[in-house]
Amino acid sequence: MILDDFLVRAALAGIGVALAAAPLGCFVVWRRMAYFGDATAHAAVLGVALSLVLSTSIFAGVLVTSLIMATLVSSLSGRGYAMDTLLGVMAHSALALGLVAVSFVSGVRIDLMAYLFGDILAVGKMDLAIIWGGAVMVLGLMRWRWSSLLTATLNSDLACASGIDPGREQWILTLSLAVVVAVALKVVGVLLIAALLIIPAATARPFSRTPECMALLAALFGAGSTTGGLQAAYWLDTPTGPTIVSLAAVLFMLTSLVGKARTRRHAQ
């Protein structure tokens, strides 16, 4: 059966994560929420530790912990705390607490590198089902709330005047972000999840005239980065997660140069 090939499973997992991360990554870029994504991702290590202690599903533990972190950041952001300071404190505190908590887990062999940088080659059929289930959920949410999310992102006053609750749209983004973090953990790991959210969206931005076009291009760049990075890691014998993100960064730099060249040509 085709899914018995670990490289096929890895490629499908990478594509699933890229599809889920693409539209969400666009909103992260538009709303300048890069550090928000980082804080949510760093909480995933704490979720892994709690899941092992409580003998529950790691996916469920990471999802709940990421959701709590994202909700906590959202609720505290309007209470006199500078957002960058708040995110810096919470992101690194969650990561540190998670690493300390993992050290207390006894009787279970833990590969921290796999959680920090991903282990896409170890994706199993159940992992694949979870990744694609999460991707379908996120894509469904984005499709359902796309217009409202765009309006709330553009102008919160305009959203309120149109009968849209910006707080509710923020909650939907928070939920989607937690799901993406949970499904991407196996692919690129805690430290690189935010990169997979931001870099494909930033790469697509110069070539997009509409929000929908940017989301579609981000998905293509993300899928290309994951499958190309997977192949490059196989050839070069390098860590897969970092190779995927490195390829995404190379694509970003190349498209930035192309975008600047086009701007100069039009200016002449």
C-alpha cells in the first residue's frame, strides 16, 4: 500500500500542515502576530510533558495547552501590558517550564530533538489522519469566517458597524492557531512552527493582488517547501524540519529579489 512508504507519509504530512498553515499564516502576517504564534508554539512543549505525565494523547495535550496559552495572551494583551514584552515573557516561560517538566517524566524515553525540531520521517498513519483532520478543520473555519476575519483584520470599527464581533474573530484565529501548532509539532517541531506559518505567507505577499490569491500562493510555497525540503534532507542527510524551513527562507529571499527587480522596472 502506498501509505506504507515512510517518505510518502512524510510528504503528505508536510502538505497537510502547509495547507492548514497558509491561510492562517496570512492573517498572522496581516495582523503582525508573529510573536503570538511563537508563544503558542512554545507552549506545546509543556503540553507534551503534561500529556506524558497524565498518560493522555500528546495531540490533545498540545492542543489544549496551546489554546490556553493563546487565550491567555489574548486576554492579557489589553490590560496595560506591552504586547512584545508579554509575548516574550510567556513564550520563553512556557518553553522553559515545558523543558523542566519533561525532565521530571520518568519511565518514558523522550526524544526532545523530535519535539523541538520535528520528526516528519516518523509520521505514522494515525499521525497522518490527525494532521489532515486538523488541516480540514482549520480550512473549514477559515472558509466559513473568511469575509468576517478579513473585515475584522482591516478595521475593528468597520467590523462592529457591519455586525461582526472582532473578539469572536480573534477567538477563531486563536483556535485555528492552536490546531495548527498541534498538527505541525510532528513535522517541524516547536521551534520552527512559527517559521512555517510566517515565511510562506511573507513569500506570497509581493505577488498577490487579493487576500485569496495570497492564501493560495502561500499554500503553494508552503507545500513546495515541505516536499522540496524533505527531498533535500534525504539527499544531504540533514535534519528534515530545519531543512524545510531553510528552503522556505531561500524561496523568500529569491522572491524578495524578484519583487524588488519588478518594482525598479515599473519605476523606470
